[in-house]
Amino acid sequence: MALTEKITCDVCDIIKDPANHWLLWYKTEFGIFIGPWDDEYKNNGHLCGESCAGKMLSKAIEDWGRGNGRD
């Protein structure tokens, strides 16, 4: 039996399905990067789509306003 890797969204915990439009994200020294899905970089953060990417961006902006954006 083959082992399947379950990838979940870091915002809503939905399990990745090939039909979803998934995005990758990671922190940089300047904030966060959100980009298209690429299997080569799937060990970064995971977002299931535009709605969760917006929530992630909103949280990052809120953190920057509190001075928590650069750890």
C-alpha cells in the first residue's frame, strides 16, 4: 500500500485535493511571500486558495502594525 502525504491549509485545515487552486507561502526578511503551487517547494506553508491567502495577508498586515512582523 502506498503512503499518501496529506497536505492541509495553514488557515482553514482543509486537506489538499488536486482540483483546488493551492498556493505556497513563507516568511521573508521583508514580510511574507505568497505564490503559486509548485511540488518542488511544497515543504513551505500551504494555502487552499484566494480566501485563505487574503486571511494570511490580513494577519500579516495586522502583525506589522503591532511591530510583530519581523522575528
